[in-house]
Amino acid sequence: MSSQVPQAGELTVDHIAHFVPDIGAAGAALEALGFTLAPFSEQSHRLSAGGPLVPAGTGNRCVMLERGYLEILTPTADTPVANQLRAAILRYLGVHLIAFGSAAPDLDYARLEKLAYEPLTPVALQRPISTVNGEETARFTVVRVPPGKMPEDRIQFCQHHTPELLWQRRWVEHRNGAVGLSAVLLCVEDPDETAQRYDGYTGLPSTADGPARHIQTARGTLTFVDPATLARVLGLSAPALPWIAGYALESRDLDATRAAVRRAAVRVIEMPGNRFAVALPQALGGAAIFEPPGSGALRW
């Protein structure tokens, strides 16, 4: 699916990841909400160009959408990367990763270095993936910054080298009608300061919308709000600050989405503009907003 890879000079909201201690419970929660999940896969990486391939100590399952995807990521060993996940989970259980899709991670690295974000050496990440013809290897280049440099947690850039292996048709159809990752919602103490920091990080301008701030990518929006605004609109209380509170998903069939949500018996929060949010089960953490395609940024 070449459409998943941005054009040169573009960024997209590629995927988010829930950091979870129990991937079995998290996967079951997503399936109960009507999502189809790809099988579990262990991750490996090369920490330097031409270096040895070593286990990352993490594994995942993914909800592949027609546009973007959701990931549940869990520690599987005692490695630096796995221990970063464990530390994040202790802060709160939920979304700790936002990955921007990029066609030029070298340029992302150069921008981050110029602006003193101290980017780490780009990582060659890979994992086995099943296909109808047998097992193959999905490959990525990932650009990250040191832990704590972005207090929201793991905010990274990801280049897909094998998108056709991830977006297999058998994994893209979902009983709840979900088709795309359209926004990520961040609850922060100071939306102005945070949005300005992300302006530099992404190279994209932020815009003001009442108390909220938005950054629009080529596909998908980042929205920054303070705790009082989040509580007023969604009735959610932040377990910690900053908090990646959730994300918005486009659905081609909101009736099917509502039916799946009713079966899962999760709390529903009605919203303007034919949107509604659900408080995700404890095994996942955070919230998901469902909306029709092309809804645009949520008004706060």
C-alpha cells in the first residue's frame, strides 16, 4: 500500500501505540470493540548502521486501518527499550507513542539536530510478519530522541520500507467500521508551549482554536488541550501530565461502530458533529473518538 507512505517533504500521523503490561488482555479488549488484530510479533533492531541484529525486548500486535494504524506494545525482556516501556506504564497505562510517517528520516534527523532535540542514531527496526505465502520481514527506519527529551514520551519518525507487508487486506477490514486514524489528543499543562515545541519537532505550524492548539499533517491532526478543557468536553481526568489522552478514528459506518461499542459495554460520551467517544477498557487506557470521514479537527 504505497498510499501509506507520505510524499517527499510530507509528514503524516502514521500510528500510535498503547504501552501495555498484558498484551493478551489488551488484544481481547480491542477485539471486543470490533477491531481485527494482526498476530503477535517480536521486534528486533540494529542500533548502528551495519551493526548486529539484536532483540529489542518488545513485541506488538497491530490494528491496521486503511489510513494509519494502532499498535499495542509490550515489554518481553530486560533491555533498555523494554525498561523504557515499563517506566512509562508505571506513569500511566495507555498511549505513550506517536509515530509520524516520513519519507526522509535523514532530513527529520537533521532538523532535530539543528534545533537541539538531540536525536539518537536512526534505528533499523524489523519484525517477522506472516503473509499468505509464508513468513517475511517487515522493515522500518525509526528516528527517536533521548528518553525525557519529549515529556509526552516516545514521539518519533517512522519510514516504512515494506508497507505491503503491514497493510494486508485480511487485517484492514473491521467489524466496527473503522477506516482511519485521524487525530491524536494530548492533554498538557500549557497547550501554547507544547504546540510551539512540536512546531519545531515536526517542522509544521500550529494553529489556535479557542483553548486548543492543532498541528495538521498531510494526514492526521495533533490536538493539544489543557486538563480543564478535556474535562469539560469529554469528562476525562488526566492520570498524569502530560498525557496522550487518546485518538480519533474515522468510521465508514457509525451504526456498526455503535453496535460494537454497545456489545463491549464501555462508557460512551456523546459529542457534537455526529461524533462520540468511548472510555477504553482498563487493559488499554485512554479514550477513542469515532467520527465520520472528513470531519475535520474537533472544535473545543
